[in-house]
Amino acid sequence: MAKTATRQLELSSPAFKADGDIPARYTCDGEGINPPMHIGNLPEDVHTLALIVEDPDAPGGTFDHWLVWNIQPVAVIHEHANPGISGNNSAGKTGYHPPCPPKGSHRYYFHVYALDRELDLEPGESKESLQKAMKSHILAEGTIMGRYERQGK
């Protein structure tokens, strides 16, 4: 039986407000660590979480900054965390790739998905593989968007 998300996760960050500026600490101009995320309204039957961070304003098309799955269903993803299995970002590496826009303000979408099962994916998989594996298993999802613009760029 295919599942589609019917619940909305409450996603926020103590580091930035929705549609607000991401502090330089979490970018290539700072420590380059992931910002903390708070996740509320998790379904009772959630088994794992998945996270996709992307920049749709990148010059070459959407840039994937972080792909993570099989995250324990927790209310907080801490900064500088390695919470699950990581896929390849658009830089061709696993792990968090901090925002580093070449010019102008870019939007960074943090999408969290509550899933009804663990995903059978190897480290380094693509976003397309992750999305395909999640397709029928999303119980709820939430998104927060932050912005970043490098000074002098």
C-alpha cells in the first residue's frame, strides 16, 4: 500500500528563522558545519527520518548540499552532526556541503521526511535514489528555508 505524507512536520532551527538569514558559521565563510534542526509533530509510527538540503538558485541548477537517511526519529538534529547514512552531495562527496553561493542571495531548503521504515541504500547514493526509495514510505514531511549571501560577492 503506497503511503503519501498526510501530516506536516514542524521544522525549525534555533540558528535561523524561516525565510531568514543563515549565520555565516554554517557556511563556507565560517565553520562550515550543519545548523541544528528541531523536528516536531513526529508521527507515532515513524521508524526513521531522511533529510535533503538543496539550493535551487545555484547557477548550474539545483545544488544538493546534504542527503542523509536512516536518521533515528529524534526531535533534534544537532549542529556538526552525522545523524545517519549520507549520500553524495552535488560536490561529489558525502556529508554536509556548506552554503557558498558565488553571487547574490541563495535559498537553502531543508526538507525532513518521517518514514515508516529504514531505507536499504548504500552510503554515497544520489538524491534520485533516495527519493525513489522514500516514495511509498513518507508518513510526514516538513521544510524550512533559509537564505545566505556572501559579503562582497
